[in-house]
Amino acid sequence: MGADEQRAAGRKPRGPYAAGQARRQAIVDEALSVFSRTGFRGGSLREIAKRVGVTPAGLLHHFADKEELFAEVLQQRDAKVRAAAGDPAEHALLEQATRVVAYNRTSRGLTSLYVIVSAEATDPEHPSHDDFAARYRDRAAEAEAILRLGQAAGEVRPEIDPAHAARLISAVMDGIQLQWLLDDTVDMVALFEEFVARYLLPMPGTGG
């Protein structure tokens, strides 16, 4: 790549393209606020458009329909949670989970969105039903494999069932989040750390 191309690649978008991208992100940000309060079904494109300062037709210039906008909101939420969890090569499963719980405490809107939509998605007709079922299934399979490795290394209690423990990790995280949304005096991090220490980690002095 020549010097001119390198300079061009390093430039931020300008003009109409940059304005369009900024407007698109503003729509996603306001959609997060709306969906995290009312869920997918209660979320109104008209309300989102009004909050951004565009017409409904102007919003649909950026997103084909509510499903596409909602999918983008979830994708951005997932990217932020992955960044909070950190690199799997550097952080063990339980540390990643604890980092996510700590992050969720700083992002009420994203946490509320996940809790509301995961409940809505239990309806087989919900557009995210298959996605959320796969999320829990895949997350459990990944956690189970990592827990088995942890048992082999003496880092996880040998007597627990990794398949059950994998599902319990999600259940505890989700349950604590729900309680925190209802009462922000609930200490999500402390509760999750206690669950990990009392259920998953070897007892001190047992050597696993």
C-alpha cells in the first residue's frame, strides 16, 4: 500500500457517508433505550424515529424493518459484552463471567434489554426465539467443555456435574441481573463470586 493509500485508509469517514453512519448509530442508540424499556414487541419505530429527530420513513432508509434494527441492537450489545469478558486466551471462564457481571452493573440499559428480550423470546413466534435458544445451548456447551478442563487441572470441584454447572452459571447470572434491575442495592458481583467460591472452586486445603 502506497503512502497516499495509507493516509486514505487512516482517515475517518467524512461528508454524507459520515453523517449517515452517525445517524444510523443514533438510531441504534435510541432503539436500545426503547427496547430495553418496552421489549421488542412494545418498541415503536415511530417513537425511535421521533427520539432521533427523523421521520419513520427516514429511519427505514437505514434499516429495512424493526427486526433488522433489533438485530443490530443485539449485535452491538453482544460485542460490548464480549469486550468486557476479555480474551478467552487470557481470562478463564469463571473470571470472564465475573467480568461480564461487573460490566452489566455499569450498563443498565443493555442488561435490561437482555432480561426483557430473553423473557419475550420464550414465545416460539418471537423473532429472537431461535437465536436465544441457541445462545443458551451454545454457551452451556462451551462452559461444560471448559469446566471439564478445569476439573482435570484441579481448578474446579471434581464432584460437580459440568453439564449441570454450565447451565447453573447462566441461571445464576440471569437471576442476579433480574434482582438487581428490581433493586439496585443487590450486589451482583459479590453474589456471583460467592456462588463461584462455594459451588465451583475446590475447598481450601482439599487440593481439588
